[in-house]
Amino acid sequence: MSSPASQAEQPQQLRREFSLWSAFAFAFAFISPIVALYAIFGLALSAAGPSFWWGFLLVFGGQFLVALVFAQLVSRWPLEGSIYQWSRRLLGNGYGWFAGWTYMWTLVIAMATVALGAAGFIANIVGLEEPSGGALALIALVILLGGTAVNLIGRGALKLFMTASIIAEVIGSVGLGTWLLLFHRHNSLSVLFAGGGADVDFFAYLSGPFLLAVAFIGFSFVGFESAGSIAEEVHEPRRYLPKAVLFSLTFIALVVAYSSLAIILAIPDLDAVAEGSVSDPVYDTLTDALGAGIAKPVQLLFVIGFLASFLALQTSASRVIWAYARDGALPASGALARLRGQARIPTIAILITTVVGAALFALSIVANDVYTMMVNFTSGGFYLAFLFPLIGFLVVLVRRRWTPARFSLGRWTLPVAATAVVWAVLQFINIAWPRVAFEERYLDWSVWIGVVVLLVLGAALFASVRNRIIPAAVIDDIEAEDELADRS
């Protein structure tokens, strides 16, 4: 059996086939505007009324600070696995291992929930009325297998699908939004300033309904960090990836906020939505404005968005698994780190995500609450994963051990990092707070239950691999040599 050191002497290196556009498209597709909008719009509108829209500006501001920190980290360490790699180099192997463990499972769980979400739209398109949990799981499994096939074919297929999805989503989101604003406005801009209504105190509204809406909106602005998950597959990553991180977040925010504004102003009966008699305000508003004939084309756009998001999530998860395996940080690392063919694809890592995804689908059939817990955990899981590199970066700055890379904020680095940590902590608490939302109270604790389960399982697994992990400096040297060869 070869030792970690000998494995590092003969590394498995990925091919650099992604450009700045590819990295941007990847991060954009991760949380597509259509997925983000559909996932949170009805929930946020029900929670806080039309003035929930201002939450987009708040969440974008906080997440842009996070993105500025991540842009600096990816500029210094453009390594596959992003959050795992950055955290490890900031505060050590154990800290980084648990950061990546949290991120890896969040990605896989999000991947499964997005596939199940897409399954619902596909069922409607093919004419399945009120599909059973088993039918949805079967459709999701087909999506999973199809996505796996695309990922196994190679990066060319992935780039093609991501580019097509961006075109479809921008046309769908911006095009439909503009059409609604120009020809189907039912409400004035004043509805955005209504707060909780005349009978609700403004500060009570901000601390209650609005905060809940902000928790939902938090799901709309994650995924920008995924450009770093494919860092070793990108040409000149130190130059391009900081731009991809910042541009993808900004563009997604603009598209989602614009589309949401258009739908709010086009809703024919806001009172009916507030009373809960309209179950799907996005779909109902579009069909009211454009007619029932628009139903299937709109659902097809939703499917494209969900499929693109699924592919980006599966790719990110497989790359984190591969990064762990290359470091010797998982059992069977030798097999997991192996790359296939001339394209050098992490085949087994991709297949692992397929197996885990299929298992989650099976659990969702056995117990409906499992799916609800997965959905609830996902948003909080991303913010918890973000906190690892954010806190690690702040600690290193305070200790004055940070060496700036190509992208740097100079003297603004410390205040931006400190504010980003405060934002992420508050948003994680806001998301994870066990508000009474379900009859089964344990579902309100979904995020915390997930954290405890991951901590227990992770502690046992880390204890078994901690002495076999390859030093970070070895991997850094390999990446630096590979990037130099790419540039030459």
C-alpha cells in the first residue's frame, strides 16, 4: 500500500478546461434565478407581504461582503474544494476537515432536494396529476442518472448545458419580468412600503415577519462560492475566479430582485395571497397575465433552471469529495481520487454522489418528513459552511499572519471580514432559529438536528483518517506547478 507521501509524488491532476465564462456560468447555474425565485417567493411574500422585497437588498449586501472575502481566499488558494481547502489552510487540518464535511453534505442534500423539485414540474408537464412520493422519487432518480451521465461525459457537455441554461433563464426571468412590468401591472410601487400593514408596529414587523422573509431569501444568494469548487479546472484561476465569484452573485441578485419586483406589481389580488388562498403566486400571476397556454412553457423554463442547478450541485459535491480523497482525508481515498480517461474526470467521486442521492430519494418515500428536513437544513447548512472560512480568515487577520494575493482589499480587508462574520452569524441564527412552523416540532429544529448528526458522524470518520492526511504544502506545490504549466 502506498503512503500519502508517495501518492502526492504521483498526483492525479485535473484538466484545466474552464474559462472565466465557464466559471461564471457554473456559479450562476448553482442557484439559478428561476430556482431561487420559485423556491422563496411565495414563502417570503406570505411571511412579510410585498415589502419583503427589501430583504433582497439586505441579503445581497451581506453576501457581497462574504463574496469579497471568498474572492481573496480563492485568489490565494485556487484549489478544488473551495471552503474545505481554504479553511484547512487558515486554521489547520481538523478545522478544514469539518468545514468541508459540512459543505459536502449540504451540497449533496441540496442536490437531492433540487432533483425532487424538478420532478414536480416534470410530472405536471407530462400530465401526472397529484403524483405520489414514489413517482416523484422515480422521476428524480432519472434526473440523477441523467445528470451523472452529463458529468461523466466530460466538461464540454457540462459547459454546453450551463451556457444554454443561462440563455434560457435570462430570457425567461428578464423577458417575462419586463413584459409584466410593461403590460400587466396591477399594483403601484407603494405596496413595497406597506410593511406589516396599518395594524402592525413597524419594529415588530422588522423583528418578526421581515426577519423570517430574510431567512427565506438567504437561500437565493448562495452558490457564488462554487466557482472555487472547480478551481483546478479553470485557466488562470487567480486571475479569473475572484471575478467569477463577485460577478455571479451580483448578476443573480439583479435578476432575482428584478423578476420579483415585476411579479409583486403584477399580482392581481394581493389580499388573496396574504390570506393564503393562492398557493403558488408566481405561477398564478403568470397564467393570469399570459393565459393558461403559457403554463407548460413556463414550467419547462423552471425545469431547465432546476436541472442546471442540479448539475452544478452534483459537480461541486463530487469535486469536494475528490479534493478530500487526494488529501487522503477519506476512507478508500486511493479509489476516490482516481481520474478517468483523457478528460481526467473524478468518476468514482461522481458516482458516490449518485448513490447518496438515490438513498435520499428512497428515504423521502419511506418518510415524508425526511424531505422536509432536507429542505429546512439546506439553507442553514450553506451559511454554517460559510462561517468556517470567514471566521478562520478573521482569526488569521487579527494574528497578522495573512499574506495578500493577487486580489486584495488592502486596508479594507479587516473591516470587511469582521462585518462579513457578523452578518453570517446573524443570518445563520435567523435561519436556524426553531420558529413554530410545523405541527411536528422536531421539524422546526431541522438545522440543529442536521448539525448534531453531521458532527457525530464526522468526528468518528475524522478520527480514522486524521493521521493519513497529506500536508497542505504538498498539494499547494502541485497546484502551483500545474497552473504554471497551464499558463506556459
